Amino acid sequence: MIVVIIAGGSGTRLWPLSTHSYPKHLLKLTNEFSLLQNTYNRVKNSADEVFVVSEVSHIEHVYDQLSELSRENVLVEPSRKGTASCFILALSEIKRRQLADQPVVFLWADNLIRDNEGFSVTMQRACKLAEDLKSLIFIGVEPSYPATIFGYMEKGDRLDNGLKDVYKLNKFVEKPDKSTAVDYYQSGKYLWNTGYLVGNLSTFDREINETNPELWENYQALIQSTDTNATYAQFENEVIDIALSERVKDAIVIPATFDWMDVGSFQDLHSASLQDNEGNHLHGDKVEVVDTTNSFVRNESGRAVAVIGLDNVAVIANENGILVLNKTHAPKVGEVAKRVQSSS
């Protein structure tokens, strides 16, 4: 099994904790390790090879955090060209090294998972299915509530070969509105889309070749290139969902047997953090709260931060800035962060 960890991100949704040069996957949010380190630690003992694909703007931080991983296995994206380009960059390196045809597992560096044993069981199962069925295997999560912040995958017919909880993948669905999310949740036919994708190297080759000639051409160009940075710079910015995932005709989807969260906002981060009896999560020195409930306060500024008489807020202070947020409006942080960082 080869594992590829995609460690990109623009550092906007958790600003001011994350920035363009220090995005979310580098942050230590729930324990003493960053999200990237937790992802690497989760797979390093079971994978034959681990690759990390990361963007040049924060590559030194990746080297520092994953010091035990050979730098040859850290593939540097010279400029942001989308996740589809990240995928073929990794696949081209696997081909260059003439590694055996085996399952390749694509993961994201910035997800929160606590059940490492359940994760391992799911990945081993996905790899076995990828080898046996010669299909791409997508991994979804059974919804625990009607979320509007995640994409979904619709389960099709269960495979009739005796395999448990293995389904044809009917379609991908973008983030729904509230009423549609309720329908998905109640139907039992939909899974949250984790973006985790597993397939043999030969299966990726076949699917890219058959479904996206332009992506195949870029893939072959990387394999043959003597200057991968220059070749990569010519690519269009495209996400893997559109470039490949949604084009696959015979994809398989299985439900995960582990907990999963895409920490995409301070509301998500608060729900994943330890809280006191008032529902507050307090982090850092010189933090005072009075008559405050259901709030997330993180102080890395060295100055005192006091929060009085508020509910459902996030207050973050560090060297990058100060954010005071009603958590209901958490999705708006990204746009504000883009404006703040572009003007600095």
C-alpha cells in the first residue's frame, strides 16, 4: 500500500490561526501534534511508502514537522494548480520510481480522526476491494446530522457478491441546502464525501486515460519531464472531483468505520475541542471569561484577553490578528481572511 497525503490549503477558514504560509494542516488543534503529523502517524506503520504533496509556500514547515520522512518523499507543488495536479504529481513520481502495481491511498492532511484502529480497518478493506474489483474505491461517512457544509455521495445497489456494505457509487452531490440535507439524512442513501480515494496504480492509469484526455496528457508529461516544475506550471487549476472522481463510471463506495471531521470552521473546531461545564474551550495564558457560555477562546498573543457576557462566540488573538466572531457566521471568516491577508 502506498499512501499519498495531500497537504495544501489556503489558510483562510481558521484565520488568524492559519495563514497562506501556515495553513490549517500545520496547526496543533486538538493534541500535541498538528493535523498533518496526526495523519502521517496514522499511516506510517502500515504503508510501504508514504508521500506528502505540499505547496512551496510552506514546505519548510512540512519538512520540520515530518523530519523522519525522507525529503525525497515530500513532493513540492511549485505553485497552486489544484488537487487534480497534486494527484498526478504523486502518481507520476510513483511511476518514475517503478514501484509495484498496488493500492494507492489518497488522503487529506487536515481532517480530524480519533479512531485510528477503525481507520486502519477501513483502509485495509478499501485496498483489498481495489485489488479484487479493479475499481476506484471512495470512502464515505454515515451522516450524523443533516449537514450543509459537506458534499455527499449517493449509494447505489449493493454489490451482489456477498460483500457487506459495498455499493456502486451513483453520483456525487455538492453541498446541499438545509431541506435537501434533511432529505439525504432521512433517506439513508447518502454518505458524506471524505474525498478519500483508493485504487491500484493501474486502475488510476486506466480511469484517467479513459475519462480525461487532458489530465492524462499532463500526467504523461510529468512522467517524461526533465523539469517537472516548468511542466507543472503550465497546468490549469482544477479539482480532482471534477477532473476525475465525477467522471468514473464504475466507482465503488464504502462507509467508513471511523469518526471523521473536516475542521472547516471555528464552529467545527469548538465542537471537536474539550469544553468546561459552561461549554467553553479556553486555550492560552491570560484568558478571563465572565458570564460567557458555549464559546471558543484561544489566546496566543501574550496579552490579556477578557470575554464578558457573551454566548456562542469565538475569540482568537495572536500575532496575525484578532478575530471576534459569532460562531453562527463562521463560514464568513474565509472571505474576511482573504481581504486581510491580501492587504498585509
